[in-house]
Amino acid sequence: MAAEGTRRGSLPTRRELLRTAALTTVVAPLLAACDIRLEDDAPTLPLLQRKSVPDEAVLVDLVRRTTALAQAAGRVPNPNDTVSRLATIHQTQADVLRSRLTSAGVPVHVIDGPTATSTPTTTAPTAAVSAPPSTTPQEVAAAETALVAAVLPALPTVTAANRAVVASVVASCGAAAELLGATVSWPRADPLPPAAAVPLLDGTRSAAYAFQVVAAQTGGDQRAVAEGTHTDLDSRATEVAGMAGSSAPVGPLGYALPYPVTAPDVASRLAGQVLTTLVAGGLTPLATLPEGSTATTTLVRLLVDAQRLGRTWGVAPVPFPGQAYP
């Protein structure tokens, strides 16, 4: 008589198979309800699936693109200070974004993607691995503009928790593209709503007033540059005031300066300081923008413009313009 159950090494009985199927039906929903997350090196379990974190696809794409930008800038032969700084900036961006994802539980293999090669098993001598090809600043600039074009359409749907860091990286890449001689094509976008335009307006007017003082305290070519910057800031103020509409406050006759400006060197210091402040506050209104609005593109464009003005006066690019490190 056959004993109930199976002996070691024998096939399971029909009763045991039915019992296993019943347990699977009960246990799988319980595991899903508990929202269990697997460690990156955990074995694959067919009944468990990892739940994506908010904005995972956008952030993973940004990690890969900023990593590629850092590597491309690092392969430019005899790079100047600008290219070297961009390599450092993009690596910092990639590191910060990667940290966000890993802290949220996203496995490393998801962030980096599947490996393209496998380890050879042959005992023949290993062939020499060729070094990655060198790049040019023009190729780096093209990659910068490609990132802007790829991420801008997704920005309006990014959640509030991640929107600022994504917008900041896009603005950094837009400014880097211009710095390398490329032209960024901005798509048609919604204007800033009044609640977002008003905070930018006062800072722009204040900077424009400061450059009137800077121009008055300098001479020669430097004065012409200061007057050009004032004209750009005045045009910016007019654009932002138009978006603010009837909510725009009346501009004051003047603004208080942080210190007396009575010499050209002090005027240059004031110029760099006010433009640094303008860049730092460039994303302040982001939280007021309605979800889904392409006004995010308008805000990023204005931040890229502010960085361009800042470069003229020695304001160095930073990894996350418009905000502190996330």
C-alpha cells in the first residue's frame, strides 16, 4: 500500500499540488497588502513585485543622463575650466539624484539598467579594452540640449516633492548648453500665473536698480556691459510684470543697497551679489504653479536667463541653481 505523501525524490501527489495552489492564492494577496520591498540583492520571487516610487522613471532617466554628461565632459581632451567644472557639476547632480532613489528603495540595477556584457569564460588571453572615445565641447552641448528637450515635457507632472530638483537640473543643463555655444529651443508654454510672477518681479526690479548704480560707478567697457545688463533686466521685469497683470505692485523709486557703492571694484562686487541672489531665488514660485501647467517651462527659461546674466559678472554655475542642495 502506498503511504500518503511522497518519499524523498519522488514526484508530488495531486493532493499536494492542490494544497500548494490553495496556499498561494491566500498568501500572495497578503504579501501585496503588506507592500513588501525587496533588497537589491534578494533572490527573484515570482509572486512579489516592487512598487515604483513617485517620479521614478523621470529620476532614473536624469541619473543616467547626468552621469553620461559628466563622463562626456570628462573625455574632452585638454578641457578648459568651464568644461572641467561642468563635469564636476553633472557628477554631483547624478550622485544626489541617485541617493534620492536608493533612499526611497529603488534597487541599483533599476537605476543603472541591465549590463550590456557578460564575463567571458575562455582561458585565452584577455584582449585589451579600448578607452572610450574622446568628445568635443560641441558634443557635450548637444547632450545638454537633448536633456532639456527630453525632460521639460515631463516636468509639469512631476510630484511636488521632486519638482524643484528636476527643474533645477534642467535649468542647469540649459545654462550649460548656452555656455558651450548652443541654442536652446524653448517650446511654447503657459505664462506664469500672477501668484508666481509677483515674487520674481520684485527681485528683478531690485537687480535692475542695482545695475543703474553699477553703471554709474564704472567707466569704459565695463560701464557698457553694466548698461547692457540693466537693459536685459529691465526687459525681464517688463515681461514678468505682464504676467503678473493687475497683481503687479507699483515699482518703488529705489531699493536699499547692502553697502555703499562708491568705487568700480565695489560696483563689480555688487553686480555679482545681486545676480547670485536672482539665480538663487529663481525657483521660489515653483510650488505655486498648478500641476500639469507648462508654466514650469517658463520658469526654467527665466532661470537659465538669470544664469546667463550672472556669468557675465563672474557668477559661477552651480549644480542646483534656484535652490539649495536637495
